[in-house]
Amino acid sequence: MNKLLNANFSRLFKSRILFVCAGFMAVYAVAACLFCNYYGIGVAVDMLLLSGYGLGGVITVAGFIMAVLCSIFIGTEYSDGTIRNKLVVGHGRMQIYLANFITCALAGIVLNLIYGILICAVGIPIFGGFQIPPDTLLAMILDGLLVMVSYAAIFNLFTMLLGNKTTASVISLIGVVVIMCLCAYLILRLAEPEITELYNMVDGEYVVTRGPNPYYIEGFKRTVSQFVIDLMPSGQSLQLSRMSALYYWPLLLYSLGVILVTNTVGILAFRKKDLK
């Protein structure tokens, strides 16, 4: 395992895709600070820090970056025949799978740190220090790191089983868009008030009354909707960027569950995959 990790890390930190993704995160961080400062947008540095996960609380930036990084980095091993060579020299399939996951997870953490460091370096002198309570901020940061690791686990699964970086990239990006739209829709639906103003036409005039909101989700459907949002990395990303989660520490357990289940399924499936 150590030899696999050393080889992966050496290739990772020499790979062009990592530098491209790191450059994007760096530009994104600096641009966010300068944009808000130039247009006089009153925003706390906390919000800028959490914007690394979701732009405007709508677009899961982290998901798109990790989808591209993981699919290209791991897919290259297939196209170059590296995975077959690793098997030939005696490395086990589980070791190869986990080594790739750990490498992608580390890459995600590095990208997260690059964004966070630049936000603090540029944003704090302009907008001041953090306003979120330290315990809540710590929970958000830890949850954000595990979101990146969850993305790494999911996209590692796709790429290791598909074996083609182009196919893996397309499917991963489509998956991010679909889940992102689903979670964004559910978040908006859960934000609907239970009681709202209703407009009715009476004698040719609109009459405003208050009554039950037909778009309000309640009961079991509300519980399931919140569970889906909390479970999906994209749902957690959007909640982090909006600072709208009902809780943050329990979200860590959801991420750990996704990481464990995804890697277990991936290892079992990769053991049966025909690599010829």
C-alpha cells in the first residue's frame, strides 16, 4: 500500500489536472473577495469561505471540480495500462482501489485548503474576522472536508468501474448536475412556509387571504426530503454555502456513511471487474 500511495502522490503532484483545478480554486477565491469588495457587497468572510462549496447556494463548485479531477486522474491509469501493471507486479485489487481513493481524497482536501487559505489571506483584511461561533465554524470546516472526501469516494467508484476517463467524466458531471438540481429543488420546497397568502378572484377583484400553502411538504415526505439533502454531498455543499443546515455535527456521520458504503461497494465490484 505504501508503494502504491507514494507512486500515486508522486504522479498527483506532477499532474496537470491538479494544477488546473488548484488554479481555478485560487482564482475563484481571490475573485470572490475582490468582486464583493469592488461592488460594496456587505458579506462576512464566513460566507465567502463557505462559497467554496456552492456558488450562490445553487451551484456545487466542489462537486464539479472533484468530478473532473478524479475521473481524469484515475482514468489515465486505465488508458496508460498502469492498473494492469500494478496487478502484474503483485498488488491486490483492494489496495489499488483504496490507494486511488486516498489519493483523490487528499487532492480534494488540498484544493479545499488552497481556497480556504486564500479566502482568509485576502478576505479577512477586507471584511474582518469570522462571525460564526467557533464550535459551529469548526463543524462546518470538518463537514466541508468530509464532503470533499465523499466526492472522492463516489467519483473513484465511477471511474474505477467504468475504466474510461471520458465516459467517467461525462457520467460524473451529469450525476453532479442531476443531484445538485434535485437537492436545490428539495431545499427550496422545504423552505416554503406552512401558511401563506392566497389570491382568489371575487367579483372580478383579487382577494388576499391566508391559508395552508399547497407547496408545503409535511410529515414523512418532509423527513425523507431532508434525509436526501443531508445524505448527498451536493446537498451538504448547498446547505454549507447557504449556512442553512439545521445541524452540522450530525452531517459528519452522513458523510462517513457515504464514504464507507461507497468504498465497500466499489471494492467488491472492482474485485470482479475484467481488466483485460
